[in-house]
Amino acid sequence: MELQGKIIAALPARSGTSARGEWKAQDFVIETIEDRFPRKMVFSVFGEDRLQRFNIQVGQNVTVAFDIDAHEYQGRWFNSIRAYDVRPIVPPVGGQVPPVDMASAQAVPPAAPAAPASEDPFGGGGESNDDLPF
């Protein structure tokens, strides 16, 4: 799933040691910016490498790709929203948003203008003055 919004809070980073070694995680709060009634969501980024790569800053507009999961603890259920990709939203230049090829994450160049249509698209020979094809 994906959500676009503005980062409004960065909570303190957490770290520790597990059976697999050292770990680091941090939670962020995002608020939707395009909705009539903005919504907020807390998401986690797990792993020091991802925290450095995403470089999330408060006030930044981003697109967050995340997974949702739930787990049970002592008879209660808790949601877990973990981000696997966070990309900054680049403001458009000149008022137009270029299409993006998601496979390469590069802007797609605009298509060439269409060739002008011929005078008679139905090939009727041009003898009739009406615009009916038959």
C-alpha cells in the first residue's frame, strides 16, 4: 500500500540487541495533504540502513510504501505498519507532473505530437459535401 503526505513528527529512535544482533527502528507520523479531512498515520522504519537511505525529515512531503500486519499479545491485538520504501515528492516544474516509470523511477519523456489527420478519414474520394461516411 502507498500513502502520500507530510511528515509531521519523528519519534525518538529505538535500538537494542536480539538473537540476530543489533537493531534500530524509528517511528514517524505522516498526515495526508490531499484529503478534505486530513488523516494521520504512524509508521515504522526498521533497520539503520533504511533510516539512513530514506533520510526522513519533519516537514518533508513523501510517498510511503508500507505493509500492514497485526499481532496478538496477552489477548489484545495490535497493528504494525512498517515502511519498506519512502520517497520524497518532488514539486512539479512548470505546473505539470511528468509521468514516472515505476520500474526505473525516472520521468517518462512526453510523447511526440500526433500527425495531423487527413482531410477525409474514411477515404470517400471527396465528391460529397456531407460529412457522412456512406
